[in-house]
Amino acid sequence: MTIGEKIKMLREKSGLTQKQLAEQLFLKQNAISAYEKGVNQPPLEIVRLLAATFNVTSDYLLDIDRSTKVSALERTFQSILDEVIYEESYEYIRNGDVSEETAELLKLMIKKDFNLLEDIYKK
């Protein structure tokens, strides 16, 4: 997932319009649009502000993997999870119809399934 796709996903998940996000960051709406479309890349200071706004790390936005122990399967899992949450058909997750606790349990169950698949794949 590109930084632009992540910005759009996080913005929509937060219920913000491009204009509202732009105002929070003291930017113009067309700057947010250009970031989301991949026309322009946000400068590092904007990346830091976006991370603080959405309560994520800059590494997440920039797709930097600092852990040497993260397997390809775990990266795939995170990518799939990002896409599932972004999908319109999973609106109930994004709208909070599922409690944080339930969402965490689902995430743990899926992660265990991926770990099992990884173990099977290694054998």
C-alpha cells in the first residue's frame, strides 16, 4: 500500500474530508489530493504531522520495516489486514460497529492462522 493510499485510508477512517485534513495540517486541499493520488510525495515534516494526526508511526506511513524479525508472511498479513479494513464491504469495522476488543481478538485469530500456515509452509 502506498503512502497516498494509507493517507486516504486513515483520513476516511477518521471521518475527515480532504479539506478538513488540509486545514488541520495548514495545507491546501489540492495538496492532500496530490498525496493521495501519488502525484506528489509529502515532505518529511508533513509525514510527521500526518503520523501524529492519525496516531500511527512515520515508519508505518513510509512502509519502513525496522524489525529484522518480520517475516514475509507477517508483512503479507499486515498488507491484507490494511486492505480488508479499507474495503467498503467492511464498513462495519471502520464505523466502530465492532468493539476494539472484538477487533483485536479477530486480528489475533487471523495472525495465529498465518503463523500456522507459516509453520506448515516451512515443513
